[in-house]
Amino acid sequence: MELMSGNEAIAQGAWEAGARIGTAYPGTPSTETMEAFAKKDGVYAEWCVNEKVAVEVAVGASAAGARVLSTMKHVGVNVAADPLFTAAYTGVGGGFVILAADDPGMYSSQNEQDSHFYARAAHIPMLEPADSAEALRFAREAYELSERFDVPVLIRSTVRVSHTKTPVEPGDRVEAPSKPYESDPAKWVMMPAFAKPRRKAQLARIDSLRAWAEDCPYNEVVRRGSAVGVVCAGAAFQHVAEALPEASVFKLGCTWPLPAEALRAFAASMESLYVVEEASEYLSESVRALGVEVSAFPHPLPRDGELSPGLVRAAFGIEEPACLPMPDDVPGRPPALCAGCPHRLVFKELSRMKAVVTGDIGCYTLGALPPLSAMDACVDMGASVSMSHGFELAWAGAEHRPVVGVIGDSTFAHSGLSALISTVYNKGGGTVCVLDNRTTAMTGRQGNPFNGETLQKRPSRELDLEGVVRAVGVEDVRTVDPNDARAVRRALKEAAANPELTVIVFRSPCVLIDRRRDAPYVVTDGCTACGVCSTLGCPAVAKEPASNRALIDAAQCVGCGQCAQYCAYRAIVQRGSEGSPLEGGFHE
């Protein structure tokens, strides 16, 4: 018996089933799944540039006969939807399993999308574990299901299942021999003449899956009387089991297709039936569509965010057990860029020049928060480049603030490059800043094409970011040290004055991969409490309560010197050089 997170258990289950190829793009809460799979014996795993490519690589490997695992977070399923929907027509060669990790509560996401709807729309079976033991079992057995029905299989987890560790019993690997490949254009070439027959094959498969779902071994009925029945799945089952110990529960392990007759029979045996789910109405709508009457809660469940046993109890009007109140003096801990983050001065200067900043997905999204407050929009991966072009189009011919798109190196490879090509093709202007911190920082410092580091540390090649940008037609390409405030300001000012498109690559490693610490900075008696250094938003910079003079926490300071560059009074110096203040005193 071992403790594993749901992510680790899915990787273990895929490995036990003989999966030997893994493809993914990192995204919380799915990331650790492929990282765990990559450490297994006898497997090949890679970070792809985006989820669409990951699924396409997996479809190719499956067609060639191998068992394959692809993993992504819920918004990654949007990116992968194009090949996913067609793979539901082609079917598989070797078993093909896809993890879609949803994020109710948006702990690290821009929306609360429910991947159930993809399973229903694409007519792909979806398994939904409630704990790590089920995650391992479902992942292991999903490959047989995939090959039996000739279809990819989706596994849906949520952040609570993905990251919570519960006991599992790992097993041995079963070596699944590759299925022999035979050329079959009618199955794999999805032009209309071949797709039409595959559509009919899909419809026959749907009927078979619905019949299988009635006796699906992953669904479980827990009977505890006939007064109250609850239908739920995944993490919601754990909350229901704790909150309603007297209720009977139909726990769905397969959430598409639903077992219509079994659910109707369960509902008929209950005086009242409820559906408990997180941030969605997929299950309740689907159960009602079967002709089953679903009771309204005495007090509605929240329509957004994660559930908890307390919220389930509250929906049924059950008083919450007494607990200690939260102390009033607990300080807030808002997210912030790390001390020494190479992105900080870029956002400081963008804020100072009052630029309209279209941002992107990554830790640099924190540049939107006070005191930097330097981001106007952030929608999805790659949107920074596209949206900045849109702003330029809307304001063409009029005086306007500088428009700057800001994107990270990994996100630029994911979907920013295609957006840049479109902008260049349409002779767009403006400024694009690529914040190249040499890693995919927000999801745990994974490799990407522009740092050349692969998932399994295989020999690779680091793409020339500036060369790629020049190759697509951008003439004004600059490389700037983002820790040099003067250089950052100069580059942004010159780019704003250029009527043509400028791309600035701000290159400096993330402080979490380059952990060298220089001597910390200290504040001398020359501090006038002007507060300019605090506008950088560095966690190491604070104020003395009595005097409002600057205070630097030596435990957090990494010695980057960013704050010293903004001190007009040269009152911030490096420890050991108190008598030699920084030259120049660059300031507002």
C-alpha cells in the first residue's frame, strides 16, 4: 500500500496497462501526471508545444499500435478539441487515454470549464475517479475499454482528486505488445468519402457504449435507506459521503454515457432524488433528460467553486458543526512575483509609460496586480499577441497609448508564434515582449523548445527565439536584460516610437532555476521614505511601521538590485558596500 496523488495514480495505472508513450503540455492541475509517467521504466514521454500537438502525436502513436497517454488541464482540451473530435471517428489502434484535469474554484485557471461536455459532444466515454485508488484502476482498465470499443477514453479529474494523496495498491506492469499496423485509409484518412462511413461506425459504437454503461463496473450504488437519494461523481462523492451519511448514493464512475435504466431504477426507489455536482449543471441536466425527476435543494448549492461537506450540508438545511472562527489578525497573502523575478521591471516600466498591455497565461499574469497594475487583458494562451494586433486595428489612424503584448517563452511556442505570423502577414504594428525566463515557470519549471530541455532530459536542440522571430518577417528584434532598468525603459520607449512591429526578447532566468544569491541589499540612513521602491511590489521590500522608511527582508532578498536602481537618493546599497552607493540612482 502506498500514498499517491490522483495524478501519480493515473500515471501508475497507465504504466501498469503497458502504455509506453506519453504526450502532454503542462497545466495545473494535470502537470504531475506526465512527470510521474516519465520516470517509469520502459516509457517515452515528452512535453509538446501545445495540447493539440500532444493529441496528434498520440493519435499517430496509437495508429501505429502503441498504448498512449495524453494529459492536459481543462482549458487544454479546448486546444486539443480539433484532433479529439475526429479521433472519435477514426478510433484507435493501440489504446488511447486522455486525462482532462478540471479546476473548480479556479485555483490556477481562467475559467471553470466542465470537461463532461466534451465527452458528450464528441461521444467519447469518460471515467471519473473519486480517489487515487480509483484513478489507478480506471486508468489501467481504460486501455482495454479503448481497444474494445475502438475509441479514445477520457479520464476526468478535478484539482481535489489530482492533488490529494490517498492509499493505493500498485501492481506490476503488463507488457502490451504493439498492435500490428496495416494501412487502412478508410479508417484514418478523414476526408468526406471516408468520414461518412466512420460516422455510422461511431453511431453503432454509441449504442454499444450505452448498453455497456448499464452494467458498467465503475458505477456503484450505496444504499442507506429510501428517503434521500443522491447522484454524484468524482470528488463530490467524498463530500456527499461525509455530509449525508444516511443518504443513498448512486456514485457514477462513468459519466458519459450515463446508465439510463439504472438511474431510472435508482430514482424510482427513492422518495426524493438530488444531483450534487461542482460548478456545472451537466449531471443534473443529463439526469433530467432521462425523464428522472430531480428535486430542488432546500437551499441551492453554489453555482461556482469547489464543494465541501459543509456546503452540501447547508444545501440540505443541515446545521454545520461548530468550529473555531478564523482569527481576525491573520495577514493576507496575495500572490506576487517572486523576489528577484526578471519580469518585474518590465511591468514597472510598462505601468510608468501607461501602455495598454495585453497579457498572457503564466506567472507574469501577476503583473496585473497592485502595485504594478500593468496588464489590461488576459484571455488565453497566445492571446496577448492577437489582442494587441486587435487594439492596433481598432485605433488605427488615431493618437493612442502604446499597445504592448506580453508573453512568456513557453506560451510563445504554444500559440504565440502563430499569432505573431498572422500579425506580420497582415502588416501589424505595435510591440510584443517575450519574457524569456528560460523555463515554463508557473506549472513547475518544465522545459520548452526555447530552452531546449526535454521532459526526460534527452539530447535536444534549443531553438533560436530571435532567429525564429526574424524568420517570420519581424525586422526590429531586440534582446534586453530585464534586470537593467535603464535598458528596459530605453527599449520600450524606442519600440513605442516605431510605427512597425517590434519584438523585444527580455531574457533572464527564473530565480527558481538560477538559485544563486548575491549579498542582500540594505537601506541606509539616506532613505527619505518616498516609497518608490515599494511600487515594485517585491516581497522583500517593506516599510518600517513607525517611519514608513524602506525595509528590506534579508531572508527574501536575492541581491538582484532592482530596487536600488529606482532609489533617487542612493539609499539602497548591497550589504558589505554601504559606503559605496549605486552609481546614478536611476528613478522615476
